[in-house]
Amino acid sequence: MIRTERNCPRREGFTLVELLVVIAIIAVLASMVILGVFAMIGNRTKSNTEANVRVLHKMLQTRWAAVIADAKKETPSPAAQSLAAFDLERARAIWIKVRLAEAFPISFSELESDPKKVVNIVNTYIPANKLKPHFTKYRTTITAYPAVPGPTESSACLLMALRTLQADGLAIDDQMKNAVVDTDGDGIPELIDGWGRPLAFFRFPWNDSALQAANPTAGNSAAGKYSDPTDPFGKLLDNKQPSNWYKTTSPVNFRAIFESTFHPIMVTATNNAYYTTPVIASAGKDGLMMLNGDLSSTGTGSADNILSFQLRGD
């Protein structure tokens, strides 16, 4: 018997479909690796920003407390006493805020020396012969460079303050060397976050839900219920006779003058004032600020913000 064999064609390589499948698998694996790398980089950027904000917050709190302690030893200026309707305790609360504004400006206009150009807290409430040396240094720094007003101002001002007010002996440039950058090329550097954007500094923030929730003292003591650490006895909320400072509309609306200069002092029905404490903030990865009230011009944004008081719990 003669056996016949079928001739089978030899396989020369992969089919087009098989190649496409392999390429697709490689693409999926590569994308997973890339996503993992970016996620790792993003987490590291966030962690670095949080670490820097913690360091800055500690420096700020130390210097902030030193300014308050020094202000308490002084006699409030005549202008501060006048705004307080000559109530000494209220004048002291206002004077502390005046000195804090002098020590921690948030804009270049607050450093303007000519009251005819800009009416600011320092020009209004501090006599020229009572200015602190650090404030004069701020002015010199600003006039030495073509500082341009803009969104980087508060960060630049914070850096100037932390550099100058070394109450704890720590030099910020030694601690935060990689976070000091002149992002806008105006000759005055700012403090930046891990994404290379200037941090924001809020001196007297108010009416932010997250900030209110972080209030460490409200309800725990007679003084704590007023929330504002610089006004522990609620003198700025006084609506009782005979001064009636808080509700006065005639002949002088002291509340309106105060609010236009410092910050709103509106209260709830239970007489709890807004909690105010200085805040350093990063807008996070997306660059949008989510904070409410005075902490944001829009009140909208993203929940990935990094806020100093949330990191420290105060």
C-alpha cells in the first residue's frame, strides 16, 4: 500500500492579529508602570510640600507669638485707642493686630510709606517714630527691586518676615533652601510648594469652615468662645451700652472702620466669633484653592489643598 502525506505549510512568524495583541499587552503594562511612577512622584511631591509647610508653620507660630508678646508690653497708639472708643482692653486687642500687620504684611501696598498714595494699617495706626526696625527693612527690600503686585505678593512678604524675625534663631534659608525661588522674575523671591507654585499666606483669615472646625479653644473656656486668639475677651464684639462699639452707627461706625482695615468680626447668634489664625496654604496638584471666606477670592476649587493649620492641628 502506498501512503500519501499531506504537505503542511511551514509557519514563518506571527500573524498580524497576534502582533497586535502582543503590542496591546505591552502598551497596557507600560501604561501601568508609567501611572505608578507618576503616582509615586505625585505622592512624594505632596509629602515634600506638607513637610515644608510644617516647618514654615512652626517658624511662623514662633515669630507670631513673639510679636504678640512684645505688643502686649506697649501702650496702644492714640489712633488705636480712638478706634477702640478709648476702651483700654479693646485698644490692646486692636494694637496687637496692628503690630502683627506691621510684622507680617501680605502685600507690597502695605509697605507703602506715603499715606497719600496708600492708606494702610501701618500708616494709619503706627506713628513714624514707633515703627519697628524690621518693617523699615521690608520697605528697603521692596524699593530696592522692581516688585510687581500680583498673586506672589503674600508668599514674598512671608519670606521677608520669616527671614527678618528670627525669634527662634533659625535661618529660613538654611531650612528651606530649595523652596526659595523668584518665580515671577521681579527680583524678590517667594516660598514655593512642591509643584513650583508660590505658597499663599493669610494673616487674618476668617469664615472658613475647615478653619472653624480646627478651633482648638471654642467652648472650652470663657475666653475661648470668642475664637479670636488676639481678642480673648471678645472686646471687638462688645454690643453693650454705654460703648456699644460693635453696633455703633452714629456718630462713628467703629465696626465698619475696623472691618475695612483688618478683617470682618461678624458673629453667630451664640456670639462665637470667627476663628482667626495665620494660615500658609498650597493649592495642591491642580493649583486651585478651595478655601472659603477670606481664604479665597472665589470660595471654590479643589479638596487637595495643603493647609498649615490642618497639618498642625491648630
